[in-house]
Amino acid sequence: MDFGGKYNRKNLILLGSTGSIGTQTLSVVEKWPQYFKVAALAAGSNVKLLEEQARKFKPGFISLAQKEGAEELRKRLRDTSVKVLCGEEGLWEIASTPEADWVVNALVGFDGLKPTVAALQEGKNIALANKETLVAGGELIMNLAEEKGVTIVPIDSEHSAIFQCLQGENWERVSKIVLTASGGPFRGCTLKELSKVTLAQALEHPNWVMGKKITIDSATLMNKGLEVLEAQILFGLDLDQIEVVVHPQSIIHSMVEFIDGSVKAQLGVPDMGVPIQFALTYPDRWPSSFERVNWRETERLSFEMPDMDSFRCLKLAYEAGKIGGTMPAAMNAANERAVELFLADRISFLDIPRIIEETMHKHKVISCPSLSDIIDVDREVREQKIL
Ligand SMILES: NC(=O)c1ccc[n+]([C@@H]2O[C@H](COP(=O)([O-])OP(=O)(O)OC[C@H]3O[C@@H](n4cnc5c(N)ncnc54)[C@H](OP(=O)(O)O)[C@@H]3O)[C@@H](O)[C@H]2O)c1
């Protein structure tokens, strides 16, 4: 499709290009070569895929977290003009490169915070998938975005749904938002059943194919907890205005209730391509060939309340949000550490909420934290003896 000169080509920086969101972002970009140019790419350790992406999209810079990987990439890309950077410094340099005015943050975990700050300081708009950034550094990020006058467009499907429902609306007329949750692979399980679940079972999400960390977060419902805090920050709401409802079909991506009782929802098949494309083309909407909802085959849309006694992570996230300050950052760090250990098969599924709860009990909250306070809290929690 040609928009007849309506749009200038957007220069993008993509952080986390080799992951689930990163690769889906490049699939959207690939469809619109006349409208998107990839200025820079960053990834963690996947040398092979980053090399392929660099050859295909021809960015000026790329960065890899690991030094050895970056050395290897430099050798492999000797015949090109692509500059290969590495580590935290490389990520910072890429996020603030003047060559682009949009950053897609598809990094996983707390590692996404500093590059987001770097990009905001340079006045870049952000298409944000990395929810941990807002959970850990929410106020700081939103204040910086306001100060620099930049736009943050959510990619997370629930937040994209809310953002889409709010287009053309006065945000002060919202009475509450309803975040939908699939319930994950263990919906309906008792605590006794949860005590026996395996890593392989937890990695089998019923509706979405995603990176490993978010897949485990979805199984514990911490993903929904992180999303509650993400929504609180992004839309400036009180926690009691955010409700979670389990909707196993994942067709309704979330809803907004307004002060007159009217409810708007955004629906679609579960495919992250839709919110990714919306974020890249915002404030317009472009055509796509993503699968459509087949209403003839959609017999029912059902809803139930989440079981916060068996899935304690969701309750803990609400508690962290109520306490505020550095508590969400401490909770997030404990969750990341616990999920790492679970993925390494070193702890059980129910150890995850236990570790988070113990961390939260011990944590001494700092109110109105600076970036260095948040970084210190994250490091201290990761360094604490867990096993
Ligand atoms: N996947 C989804 O459908 C989905 C939906 C909604 C929201 N989200 C959110 O989007 C974010 C990304 O999720 P994902 O599922 O795409 O994760 P993922 O598949 O694990 O991908 C993470 C990406 O970050 C890179 N990375 C990790 N550590 C890095 C570091 N220190 N420096 C540079 N790059 C690093 C990885 O590189 P390597 O692979 O090369 O190591 C990879 O490219 C998460 O915050 C998640 O909660 C995801």
C-alpha cells in the first residue's frame, strides 16, 4: 500500500531484535520497506540471528551483550560497514544514537531500564514491550517522558488494547480498566496441584508463543501482576481502578469502563503482530493480513475471577504497588532471579512466590527513588542468598 507521500520514513532502533517481540517487529518492518528503516539493532547472545538481521536490514550499528559474541560478529561482518558494539555501553550508545527518533524496546527484564532512560534523555519516542522497565522505574520514566515531550506507545497487548480504547477519549473520564488474563496453563489448579508442576508444563502456554521468562510469568500470574503495575504507571490510575479478569479465550485483550458506565474493549485473535504494528504506525492504523476473529467458530467468551490465593504472585504485585517507592523494583528483581532459578530447574514452581514474598518482607523501601537507587535495589536483591 502506498500512502502517497503522507508519511516520512521512520528510522527505528530495535532493542531485543532476536527475541519473540523483536523478530515479530522485524516481520512488520519488512512488509513496509518504504516506510521503515532500521538504524540499529541490539541483542543478548544470538550471534547467528543478529548476523542474519544485520545483513538483511543493513543497520549502521548493532550491539551484543556478550563481549565474545561481539568479537565473533565483528569477524563475520567484516565485509560490511555495520559497526558492532558490545555490553551495557553498546546498548546505551545504540539507544541514544541520533540516527533515529523511535526506539522499540523489546528487551526482557530489568536490562531494559537503562537504555529506555538513554533514549528518553535524547528525546526519542518509545514503543515499549519491556514491562519490567515501567514496573521498576515507573515514575522516573514517566516524568522523563513528560519533561522531554515524548510519546510512549505500549506494545503489551493488554496495554495496547487500553491505549486503543482511549483514543479520542478524555482519560479523566475513565472509572476503571479491566485487564484480561488467559489464566495460563495452570488455570483452575489447586495449591497442591501447583506444588507438582514441572518446568516443561509451565513452558506450555495455551494461547501465546513467547520468550521463556514471560511464559513462566504467565504461568505464575506474575505477568498479570507486572501488567497491573505497568497500567497504573502508564495510564496514571489508582490500583483500585485496575481489575483483573480471567478470560481463557484471549480474544478480548482488555477493557476500559468510563464514568457513565459505558465499556469499550479491543478484540482480536491472540497475535502480537497487531499491537506491534499499531505501535509502529500510531497514530494511524495500517492494513494487515493478520488472522481475523472467526465469529462463526467463536461459541463463547467466558470470564472468571483470578484465584489470588493459589496464584500469590498477582496478590504480591498489588501489594508492591500499594507500598510504592522501590518495592515494585525489589519485587521485580526477586521475580527475575526466581524465574532464572526455576528455568534452571533449581527451584520448584511454588518457590517463585515464596522467594518474592520473603524479599518483599525484608526490603527497606526508598520513596521517590533515583535511577541509582533503583539500580542498587535491583543488584542487592539479585545478590541476596536465596538457596
Ligand atoms: N513475547 C510476547 O509475546 C510478549 C508479549 C507482551 C509483552 N512482552 C514483553 O516484551 C519483552 C520481551 O519479551 P520476549 O518474549 O520477546 O523475550 P525474549 O524472546 O526472551 O527476547 C528478549 C530479547 O532481549 C535480548 N536481550 C536479553 N538480555 C539482553 C541484554 N542484556 N542486552 C541486550 N539484549 C538482551 C535477547 O537477546 P538474545 O536472544 O540474543 O539473548 C532477545 O533479543 C518482555 O518484557 C515481555 O514481558 C512479550
